[in-house]
Amino acid sequence: MEPKKIPMRTCIACRGEKPKREMLRIVRNAEGAVSLDFSGKMPGRGAYICSDVACIRLLGKKKLLNKAFSAPVGDEVYRAIEEEFLGRK
């Protein structure tokens, strides 16, 4: 019996590759709302980021979600993601 394959994802900030379960998923739903997806099952376009403060800060500094979602993402969304992440740590 073959070992179970572990899905890997790439961080949009540091470009490092890690197992999916170790990453945070940021999702943009059909209405255009962007939020953190701690369950990993919300519908919509997803982007993955490391559970690292440096990557979270780089996300806002370089506006990486604009490129990942091919749509403008407001500064308030970046602030909300950073606050929500730091609140969960």
C-alpha cells in the first residue's frame, strides 16, 4: 500500500512550499469579499500564506492579494486579515 499523498501549497509571500494543513487560506468569494478561511473549505478563489507574522506583514506591504485574486483589494482588508491572524495567535 502506497503512503498517502500530502497536498502541498505555495505561500504567496515567501514562495515557500509547505503541506496544505500548515498554511492559512485566504478566500475571495463570489461577491468579492475577502476573508481568512481557517477551515480550508469555504467556497471561492483561495490563496495560501504561511502562518508566520513576517509573511502576514509582507502580504499587506506588497499588496499580494491584488495579484493573487486579479482584483483590487482594499487596505482595510489587509488590516483586518492582520488583526484577525494576530488575534488567533
